[in-house]
Amino acid sequence: MVTPPRFTAEIVAEQLRDGYWLEAPDITGDGSPDLFGYGLRLGEIYWYANEPGWPRRLITDGYRMPVGADYADISGNGHPDVVVCYELYGPIGTIHDPDEAGGKIDWIENPGDAGKSEERWKKHYIGRATGMHRLRVGHFTRTDRLEVIGLPIVAKADVHAVLPVVLFTQPDDVQSAAEWPKTVIDDTSFRMIHGAEKRKGLIPGSDLESILLASDEGVTWLWYDAAQGEWRKELIGTGELTQFEETGFRGSGDLDAGGLGGNPFAYVAAIEPFHGNAVGVYVKDADGGWQRTLLDVYGDPNENGEGPGHQIVCADFDGDGDDEFLVALRGPWPWQGVMYYKAIDAQRGIWAKWRVTDESVARIATADFNGDGRLDFATIAYSVQNYYVAKDAKVMLYRNETPQVGSDVD
């Protein structure tokens, strides 16, 4: 029996001047997830306290074009710090104009005062690579120190030139370090990396995290083989190839791995290609190969060759042990909001689908915001000059009221 999803909308913030990124760490340490988010234009990073009315507080400002972010307790004070990359583009403000001196990464220190102070959080420099657009913080080659994987989207030579995937390792003293030691993971394999998702539990017998990448090449799983002391990669699928002559884009734009039947790596869902309009799902067949099913195409590419899709999130929203996935659509209407997919028979490419929100969405952050045992999600509108500017941009919370399978949560 399929349980239809049910979510109740709540406005966190409205009339945003710009919107792009959103995460859901417990900033105050009170056990309830908060939010932090921002757009690309103003350079202001805010956090929203999980309290009635979602009061907004400024983390810091003065950034030029903050783009991708993650969070982790880098200072060691028990509170999550923000890690952000910035200065992606030059004066033109598009992928055709990367800042040769930019692509910088900072970690921004959470003071751990539960928002009592109005002072800006302290910025600490990690390192840089031209075109830095996504980053992920975790334990990728070791568990004794945090690591940051940095993922550029474009090179100065050309928008589709090959890119370096780099790794920054936490130094002995994070407070005084001028920058973090950097190594190159791969500088021959990837072009136009747009999506990156970290996952723990995908490497058999290992506690290390690995990375799924969406790029010109399609969908790739990248992980560190601790036994051999080297990085490995597996091409899961080549993505969308039929639009290349029309749009100049190919491969995949964003992705996530989902679990089914106890297998945490049962499928990979992707929006394809870069800023794409096609939703594809990759599932392993009996021979261990990955087979792609095209589920939906949302509209036609616009004058820039782009579609409305921007992010994929896999998670278990109905409590049955299997992961559903969400697709973030930036707009314009009707290609706007969040689409919810549930596997009926993944091997045969059969999925049920519902539209669960109507607002423009750039990014989705998942957490149990009210502690009721159900996974909720929050969204921020896509409002970025030169790409797409949403009307009435908002940060929204969608509380999960879907009956949970096999539990008394209803």
C-alpha cells in the first residue's frame, strides 16, 4: 500500500532579496534543528532560530558571491560551524567568467552562545581553487580529522574545461592556521561539476564517507579505498545526452543516493543535465550494472539552455524504511515547487509522484524540526541574477504529516 505524502506549509521568511542556499544544523545546541541560508548577491549569511516566528540573525556579511556550503564542528566547542565557498564569478556574473583569484573557502566560527550575541561570527580561511562552487565536509580518507572536498564548476580556460577535485585537511590548530593543507584528488576526469552529495555507509566495511558527483560526465561515485590507499571512482551513468546540440549541456546536474529494502545504495536519482529539466533514476540490475529510467521532463530548455531543476534529496518521509526522493524546481510555473517520488517497483522503473509544494525552490534541507519523529523539509527560493529570479522569494518549512508506516505516529 502506498501512503500519499502530506505536508503543512509554514513561512520562515518572505520577500527575500535573493535566495540560493539552505542548511539545517542545530546551531544553538538545544536539540532542535535551526536553519541557515543566503543568496549570491548581498553576501549576507543568516540563521533562523527554531522558535515561534523563526527569528532571523546575521551570521556575517561582506562576502562576494557566497555559493555552496556545509557545516561541521571545526572549532571543537560542540556547535556546528558554517563552511562556505565564495568569489566564484567575475564582473559578468556567469559561468563564463570565473574569478581567477576567487574560489575561496572559509569556515565561520559558531560562538556557541545560542544567538545571545549580535556580533558577527569569526571567519577563518581554508583555501581556494578557481571556480569553487560546491564543497562537502566530512571524513573521506581518515576519521581523526575533518576534511573538506572542494569542487569547482568551471575553469578560466573554458566553461567545459577539466577541473581539479581537491581535498583540504584540518590542521593541528584551526584557530591559527593560515590555510589548510591541500591535495588534488583528481584533475583529469571531471568537467562542469554542479552537484555533490556525501553519504556514509556506501563503502562496504568502512565508516568513511564518499561523494556522488553530477557533472558533464554524468553520475559518478567517488570514494577512498583505505586498504589500497587510493581514490576510486565508478561511473554510474552518462546522464542526459540528447539536448547537447541544442543547449551545450550534457550529463547530470544534481543527485542523491536512496535506499530500498535495506540496501542504502539501491538507486541514484538525478536532475539532468546542468540546471536541467529531466529526472532520471539509476537502479542496479541483476548483473550489477546501473540502468537509467527517465521519469519526467519538466518543460523545455530556456534561451540559456537551462531547465527548472536544481536539487535532488533522498530520504525516508513515510517511515517505511525505503527512501523517497524530492526534486527541487526553481520555476517558472508550472515547473516550480517540490515533486515527491516513491518507488513502486524500482527495477521496472515504476514510481508514484506527487507535487507537494508550489513555491520556487533552489535548495532543500531536511530535518525533524518539531521532534515528532517525522522527517520534515525546508526550502529556499531560487533568486539569482543572470539565471532566474523567483517572484516573492521565501524560505519555507513543510511539516510532515504523512502517516508513518509501522508506527503510531499519525
